[in-house]
Amino acid sequence: MFETTESVAVKRDRARTRSFLLFTLFFIVLWFLVGYFSPALAQSATQISTARVWPSPDYTRLTLEAQAPVSFTMMSVKDPERLVLDLQGVDITAVLTTLNEKIAADDPYIKSVRIGRFKPGVTRVVLDLKAEVRPQAFVLPPIAEYGHRLVVDLYPAIPNDPLIAFLDKLESQRATPPPPAEESPPAAEAPRAAKPPVQMRPRFLVVAVDAGHGGEDPGASGRGGTREKDVTLAIAKKLKARIDQEPNMRAFLTRDGDYYVPLHMRVSKARRVKADLFVSIHADAFIRPQARGSSVFALSERGATSAAAGWLAKRENDADLIGGVNLDVKDPYLKQTLLDLSQTATINDSLKLAKAVLSEIGGINTLHKPHVEQAGFAVLKAPDIPSILVETAFLTNPEEERKLKSTAYRQQMAEAVFQGIKRYFAANPPLARERLVAGEPQSVTK
């Protein structure tokens, strides 16, 4: 029998319909599989190459570094206190699984870290906290030796007040009461009632000692591997110890460990402790290894006094880019217009201090320039505190790098800076501030 033309057409239509349905079903399944597994496939493209934790009294910083930008969301959770980070398209590797091992037992804010897969394509990082915090999270583009960085800063909910802590320490050091006044010998007649003599003694002179760089920002590096941030902290601690030996002087460190303090926060800390002077310690670097010698800088209102000074100021001001600063946070000091009268007077005092320190440093090392230089260093912009920046030597000079690694040279440098400070105070006593009466509550006032 032969099929009719109509039956052949019907079978052909059915076959086409079946093929179309199968084709459609195939693409639906393929679309579902791609939609479900594509985040998991994409996550392998982004891996955290390095994780670093920087605890400090002010805040704890967690840095996750990768070769591509890391997308994230963050939320805080109560009872108990936790911070949750969801990392988009990030694989779970040994760098993350071993992150908890980097949390020190004495970390002020982080108790522990947990890592897990939240859902396909999303890695969850949970920070178990010791107390309530104010978190800040931001990303940084590649710079220097760093790739893309996700930075999480954990600040205490109630900010630490360096002024209170510093003054509490001063108060404990002056807790010994003054000796009683001598009694007058009895007189023939009844003496008139007299007030005992009030013993006056000078208040403490406060010097803010700033160790340059720190944490994410190593500063300059020598061929022998010496890092500027380590040199500056070692000299700063020795300078503080020397200042604290003086009966009427005390030093305050803007950082006392390996962590980064933004430039404007260094200025802010000095102002909050009512510092009389601000001394920032650095170790120089230059493109030519032949450059050598020590230098002292003050702020300039009109630009750098030399091309080298301008180059150095830009390098030091770029420390915030390397150390990592949240640009969304307002900076009241670095963006302010210089105050014509008060800033000019402060710069004049800064130049006097710089000259005194430079003359002392010249006794232990070659001077890069025989005079004080000036440039627009952001860290010297306190409008009411004489401020200087000391470049102790060139780390990029092999001979001077060996000096900077020497404990003896570090002590000599600290002593020279101290003697310059002492010489400045002798010629320029801070008369604007009151003396303290023995027995009164300790305070430092303008």
C-alpha cells in the first residue's frame, strides 16, 4: 500500500515538532547547568594569594591580596559579635583555610576566623570578635609590589583615647607626693595663720615620636633586605627611652608595633596628646646607591627647596597609597588650607628645631645637605606643633644600610636627635602652657 500525501506530511510535521521540543529541552537544561555552575567555574579564576593580619591597639587590619579585584559584601551579626564577609567568585585555598593560624591570642579585636562555602561561587569568611567593632572595608588597586587588595579595618566601637592613656601613665609616674614643708621654729608670740608654701614644678614637655611607615607599607628597602619600617621603629623606641629619662620630658609613640598609621592620624594623635614637638623618623632612599648622608626637613608653604626634597616628599606622602587608607573617610588635616599666621609661626619654630637637630646629627654622620630643607610633607602639617622629619641615612647606600642595621648607630642617632630637642627647648621654652601645681590632677592644656 502506498501512503497518501497527507499522511506523509503529518509524519513530517510530527518529526519536526519532536525535534524542536528536544532542541528546546536541551537548551533549557544547558541554560540551567550554566546558570548553576558558572559561579563555581568563575571562582577558580580568583584566588587569594596572600592574607595578612596586623593587630594594634588602635585597630586590627585584615588584608586579602589577589591578582584580580575581589567583590564582596559585609555584614555585622550580634550575640555573639561577628563580622561576615562574603567573597564573590573566590576559591577556598590553603591561604584562606590557614588564616585562623595568623590570629594572635592577644589580638585586641579578633578571636578567631572561620572559612566555608556559603553557596556556589561564594566563600564566606566569619570573624569571631572579642568586642563590638566599627568595621571599614575597601579595595585598593595594585601598587608597588602589591596586587589587588581587599582591606578590612576593625576599629573599637568606643575609640581609644591616646590622651587619656598617655596622661594616666604620666599620673602614675608622678604619684609620689612632694616632701612636706619644713616647720617654722616656735616664736615668742603666737604666729599668724599662714598658708603652707605651694610647690610649683614644671609640667612635662611632650614629644610625639613618629616611626615612619609600618604594616602594609615597608618603606624603603636596602640591598641587604633591611626595611625602613623596622629601622624607624627601632630608632623611635630608643629615642622615646632617652626622652623618658629626662625628669621633665616624656615621649609618645604614634605607633609602637608593626602596623600602619595613616598620615593624618599621626598628626591627630600628636595633637590629642597636646604634644610640644613632633619628630618623624625615616630612612632615606634614592635611585642612585651613591646618595648618602642624613637630612632634616620642615614643612614648606611655597614648595620644595630642592628637586630632591620635592621627590622625597611625594614618596613619603604616597605612603598612604601603599599602607592602605580608606579614601571615603574625610581627612581634616591633609586637605586643610594652611593657616597663614599660626602655620607660619609653627614653621618658623620647626626650622629652629630642625637646625638644632641637624647640628647634632652632623656629629655622627655625613650630612646630605648642610642646611635644613623644606617640602610639603603631609605628616608635618599640624598647624600648632613644631614638626620635623629626620632622614637618618640612605638605606639604598650599602655602607649606610650597614650603619642603620647597627644597634650602636641607632642609639647614636637617637641620642643626637634627643640632644637637638633638648637644645631647642633650652632656647625656646614653651611658655604658652601652664606649669602644674604638685598634687593637682594631671593635665596638659593649651
